Amino acid sequence: MTEPESSGSRPKGAYDVFLSFRGEDNRKTFTDHLYTAFVQAGIHTFRDQNEIPRGEEISKHLHKAIQESKISVVVFSKGYASSRWCLNELVEILESKNRKTDQIVLPIFYDIDPSEVRKQTGSFAKAFHRHEEAFTEKVKEWSKALEEAGNLSGWNLNDMENGYAFSLQDSPAHIDGVIIH
Amino acid sequence: MDRHESKFIQEIVKDVLNKLDPKHINVATHLVGIDPLVLAISDFLSTATDEVCIVGIHGMPGIGKTSIAKVVFNQFCYRFEGSCFLSNINETSEQSNGLVLLQEQLLHDILKQNTVNISNVVRGMVLIKERICHKRVLVVVDDVAHQNQLNALMGERSWFGPGSRVIITTKDEHLLLKVDRTYRVEELKRDESLQLFSWHAFGDTKPAKDYVELSNDVVDYCGGLPLALEVLGSCLSGKNRARWKCLIDKLRKIPNREIQKKLRISFDSLDDHELQNTFLDIACFFIGRNKEYVAKVLEARCGYNPEDDLGTLSERSLIKVDAFGKISMHDLLRDMGRDIIHKESPGHPGKRSRIWQREDAWNVLNKHMVITKCLHKSKIMQVYLYFQTSCIHSLGSSIEFCWCFRERKW
């Protein structure tokens, strides 16, 4: 028998935040600062330290960390889409969010426009073009995940620079729901 | 790191801290089959508009209205300036000063500070309107049973700031006349029922190997009602097969108290005695019958056209009338109704106000041998008459015949 997991009492050692990002893009700069700021604020944050080569599948350890985090913060940067690892992780994060009702995904658009993420244009288009050659099956899944994530309300650095404090899109543009009346 | 970036990080940290602050409320661990409704409601509430949107969720007791409202609330509460989940409104309002307490909670949860004590409901209404009308809020008013409860907590849309969202849950569809959308919560499908039951009985999505058939029996009995599936699942959990069998047998004769207690609230809240009688008549005799037929028979009993009563019962999810006019009732509501009659006199069917089982009826009738002799014994006669309407063929009589007896006014 499995012990039912409860949204009320989270498992011990669970994280507040799961930080997902493209290491090569900004490990040493922005994400480092963000991570430090989280830790200083007492936010228990998971950051994938492991830069050594790894397989395509998300490890059990990572899977658990994603599942048990309250918030997944996804830092979208120019190179994000070129990493299959990042894309698989995003799929995992969104799946986890859609399974559990109280998990939040907070996208951060770092020097990239949310529409580039949503529609896979600009730097994302190039990356996808490369993936399409080798990973036709996965590409659809990734594209859907990016569209979903790009539609979530989050933070856009460019808005900040333009003097807006907050980029809020209230809802995903489409929910495949049925109206039940 | 430039200035923008550092400000950016500060804002994100603030946002994350705010999101981590548990505004959300605790939801049952295993929710099954509610996703389509949650999606539909979320979708509607997400509409980008500065209007105040109000949705109503209705359905029979124990069907999962509150669970759905909680899930939607948890999804949305972080997007508003203030949020408040007022639970069990009907129960709380029955306490002395209950409505005032609810008004205070509403103000407190949204303004995040202790407000002045509210002296009475009318004062509370003024305060809510004045303090909240500029705030974009999410409010759930859970289990509303009377219009005055709605009036006290959300008298008008203008009480809440632009873009606010309100969710009302109620057993009474009639209270939802002024909302933008209503959603009826339906019974769970069979596979969903089995899954929910299994979570509570076995802590798994499927029944344990030796318990598949027994589990199916229980699921059949529950008729897709989450309350029943949860209660019975927990109550059977950890028991051996022999005890399962006993409990299931017992259930067929004596309904589970915990389930009945909750279902009975709907019966008790029926405003007048006639409405209650109409419900009991249907539970005992008229399930599966055509509405026009039932109306005709009931009119003879109560002396007025029961159309409105039938409408009220339907609004409160106590009965359902399908497109062809056939009346149906959830099995557990039927059992609740019949149990009320049974308890009138557990040992003596003849002393109950209604008899619906053939054996009971014959026993009672045989004791009196000649039917006309018992005309003066009001209760018994009524038993006979009701019996005839439901088993007309076996007695070879006609309804008209039955109801002309009724005219005698014992």
C-alpha cells in the first residue's frame, strides 16, 4: 500500500522552489544571483548542480525534487530551447503542475520575449529547427510545453527595463476545457 | 549585475515569498473526476474583464461542490489583491451572530488586519461595501442555503472592486438566479468512483486483488456520490473479506449514518411540511414515474397543484426530471427518505405513514381483513392507498378509486 501524498503536509526535505535554467547561458550570473537571493530570503531552493553529461531521461532524484516543490521557477533565456535537457525538464515540470492543483510555475523571461517562447520564434526557432531533424517525436511535446509556459503569468526583464514592474497574463490563452452547464 | 537586474531579482523574490505564503486552503488528498468542471470554471473566471464575475456551483449533498470550489480557489487566490474562502456558511449562520462573524472574516481575510467589531449585519454590509469596493478580490461563499446569507455577504456586485470573482456553492439552484454561470456537479462515472473508493479503502487507484468484486458492490451502492465513496472506503479500509461482506449486507438494510446525516440536511431544509411529504412520497412510490402522473396523484393528496413543489425539489437536486418527464432520485437519497419513514415505527409497518414493500402491505392489510373497516384509522388507510398507486396491477384497482377514498377526509 502506498501512503497517499497530501497537499497539506509536504514531505520532509521538500523544496519551496525548483529552479530550472540553461546552465551554459547564465549559471554564473543571473541564476546565481537569483539563487542567492532566494536562499537569503529563507526560500528552500533546489538548483540542479550536476553539469556532468547525463542521459536524456530525468533522474528519479530530479523528478522527486520537481514534484515536491511548491513553485517551479523557469528561467527562459536565449539558449534555453537548444538544450534538450531543459526542454525535457520543462515538460516534467508542467506535467507535475497539471497533476497537482496547488503547484505553481513561474516563468522568468530573461532577455527574451515571452512570444518567442510561446511561438518558438527567434533564437528558439533555430534551436527547434535543429531538434526537428533528430527528435521529431519529442518536438511536438516540447513545443506544447513552451506554449503553455509562455502563457503563464511571470516576470519579464524587458518590462522591468521599460519601467513596468510586473508582467501579468492572467490566464493561459487556451484551455482545452469543456463548458459544462 | 546592473540596477534593473537587481531590482528584477528583488521583485521575483517578493513574488515568490508572496506565493509561498499559504493563502490556499487545504483540499482533500484525492480528488477524482473534478477536472473538467474545474477547467470550465477556471476558464470562465480567467476571462479578462473588469466586470465582477459570479459563478454558482450546485448539486446534491456530498457530490463535491466544496472540493471544486477549493481547487479553483487555490488556483486563483494568488492572482488577486485579496481572497477569502467562507466555508460552511449555512452552518455558521445558525450560530448566534453567525452572519456577523462571517462578515468579519471576509473583511479580515481581505484587508489582512483586524477591523472594528461589527455591531450588526446591516452595519457589516455597509462596511464590506465601503472597504472592499476598490479591491480586486476572490471570494468563495460556500454552502449558502438562504437568500439572506447572500445579501449579508455579497449584496450587490458593486461591493467588490473591478475584476473581482465570486464563487457560490449551494444545494439550491434557485439561489443562483443572478449569477453569470451555473455549473451542476454530476455523479462520478463508474471508473472514477472505483478509483476514489480505492484511494480510501486501499490507498491505491485500484482495489486489492481479492477485493475487486466486493469493491464493485460498494461502488454500485454509492451511485457515484463522492461522499459515500469516501465514507465507505475509509470505513472498510483494513478489514478482512468477511467483515466487508457483513458491512455490505448491512448497508442494504440500514443506511450508513454518516452519509445519511449529510444527505438529510437537504431534506430538513425543505421549507414546509408539504414539500417534505412530497419528497417522501416520491422516495417511496414514484421513482421512475412520469411527472404528470405524479403531479396528478399528489394533487389529490395535498389539494393543490404540486408543480412548484416538484420544481423546488429539482432545484435542490433532490429529484431529477429527465427530458421525457420521468422522475428519478439518487438511490442514497431514496434510502434516506425511506429510512425516515422506517424510523416512524421500526417494528410496526402498520404504524408508518407509508408502505412501499409488497409484503409489508399485505401483512398490514391481512391484519385488518376488510379494508373498509379500517377507513377510520387514518394512517393505515393512507398506507393502502399509496400502495395501490404504486402496485396497481397486483391489486387490480384504479387510481381514481383510491383517491376517492382520500376525499373522505379522515
